[in-house]
Amino acid sequence: MDQVKSHGSEVKPSAPSNGRGEDVLGRTDWIEAAIALLAARGVAAVKITRLADDLGVTRGSFYWHFTDRDDLLSALLEVWEERNTKALVAAVEGSGDLLSGILALLECWLSAEPFAPRLDSAMRDWGHQSTKVRRAVKRADRKRIDAIAGVFRRAGFAAGEAEIRARVIYYTQVGYYALEEEESLTKRNTRLAAYYRVFTGQDLDDATVAAFHKRIKRHRATAAKGRARSE
């Protein structure tokens, strides 16, 4: 049975220990496990008992870090906003011109770090069951589209056209996720110049496409190594 200790009027289970008084699992461990489960199986699969079993600890360990399942789900919302929405906005707002802005956006989507496509899709599915999450997703969509439109506005496009171009780019990518396209990275890169021309009305040279392809491969290799180390 988990031991408990008192914090004033609050009683919590003792922190999980490895036998030497050192914490084994932290709040982040639970959140990462829950994110992986959410992305793979949907929100209905994110259960305390399932997570405890996957992590090899007792349910009491969970309650050291979270009040209840709703507390965990709120944390997942925050992490998703940080990784996906804030990462995307930061990528495009830090760009200097139209070319760097659009390529930074595509790099964010294709690199698999920090933007998590499967998590984004899972959040949209979750939004069908939760008004709170649906509203959060809608806010995220507006923020992302406005950030992309800002790239076009700074490049001299009129506000209305910038908005439409941003929507075309954003809805195209969301469509990739919704349709679960399994197009290879190599194939997407062969189409990069054509997509860029449709999105911006401008051309990309072969050297820029090749350099972009190398960056994405490097990012994905780094992300894969990170996942392997954590397993």
C-alpha cells in the first residue's frame, strides 16, 4: 500500500522511489506517456490504470503529480499548445522574407520535432467529444493561420490575399493529416517547387529544394535517435 504524508490539510501518496529515496517518475514522465497514448489510441485510451501499467508503477504514483485524470488531460492540452501551436508560430514569425517564412513553416511540419502531427490529429478527434478541446483547437487554428498570413503581409501581399493564401497552405496540410497520406519524404520534395509556386506565385530553384531536403532528413534522423534513446 502506498504511504501517505500530510501537507496541511492535504494528503498525498508518497513520491515514487527507487529504494534510495530518489524519485523515479516525475510529472513529465506521466505527461509524455499520456501524449504517446493519446496520439496512438485517442483520448478514451488515456486512463490512469493503463498509464501506470505502461510505466510499471502503482496508481498512487500518479496522484503524487496530478489531482485526477482531468488534471492530466489539462496538462496534455498545455503541452500540445506549446509543442504545436507555439512552435509553428515561432517558426514563421522569426522569418525574414517570404521564402524563409514558407520554408520554415514546411520544415516545422515535416521535421517531426517539435511539431507532432499525430498529436494534432488526436486533438481534433478529441475536440469532437469535448467543447473545451474543440474551442482550444479552433483558437489554435486561428493563431496558426494568422501567423502564416503575417508572412505574406510582411512580403507585401494585401491583407485579404494574405489570409486566403495562408488558409490554402494550412488547409492543405491539415488535409494531409486527415486523409492519412503516406507520401514519402522524397516524393514530397519532388513536389516542393510546385507547391511553393501554387502557394506564393514564385519559383524555387533546385539548390534551395536540395538544401531543404537535406535539412528535413537531418531533423528526422535526430528525432529518431532521440526517440530510440528514450525507449
